[in-house]
Amino acid sequence: QVQLVESGGGLVQAGGSLRLSCAASGRTFSSTYVMGWFRQAPGKEREFVTAIRWTGTPTYYADSVKGRFTISRDNAKNTMYHQMSSLEPEDTAVYYCAAAIPGGGSYYYSRAYKYWGQGTQVTVSS
């Protein structure tokens, strides 16, 4: 089994920054997994935000966050990071960390991901 634990969420003013972390553990976790972030706002579907391959490249971003968010990972620590800058109230959501086995489908879709964290709340005030 694989466990994913997110941290770093909180309340921030518009224009501010936050960094989320996702620590992975478990006997079956592999650093070759593709790691991603999704988010879900109240009353909305869960949506893709960003993803990264185990080598660090390529990275994938939703159009709405390109230029503002940066994903990275440290395979030695089994940890993924999500630096969010220029935050907007529309970024308010619960952010979920996820892990996908390579070859499971498009990383833009949640069905490609096998493991999920419990989520961390990000609230951006205007």
C-alpha cells in the first residue's frame, strides 16, 4: 500500500504564495510513479492542476496555473512540492496529491492515478 500525506495548505491573501508538500511512503511506492496535484472547489468537479514524471521532466500544467505554479520532486525524500504564486481567489480549493503508475493513461485525468492523499485546504482571500 502507498500513503500520501499533503501539508502546507492554509489561508493566504490574493497575490500571495504557498508551498504544498506531499510525502509518499509505503512498501510498494516507487520513485518511478508520476506524481500529480488535483484540486476541488465547493460544488465543482475535481480538476487537474499539475503533474511531474519521476525524472523531473516533463512537467504538466493546467492552463489556468501556467506561469504561477511550479511542481518539483525530491526522489531521495519521496516528496513532491507544489509552489503556488500569484494566488487568486479562484484557486481556493482542497488540493489533493496523487500518484500514478506510468502507462496508466493521460496524467491530466484523475482515473490515471492509483493513490490519493487526504487533501489540504487552500483558501485565498480577496
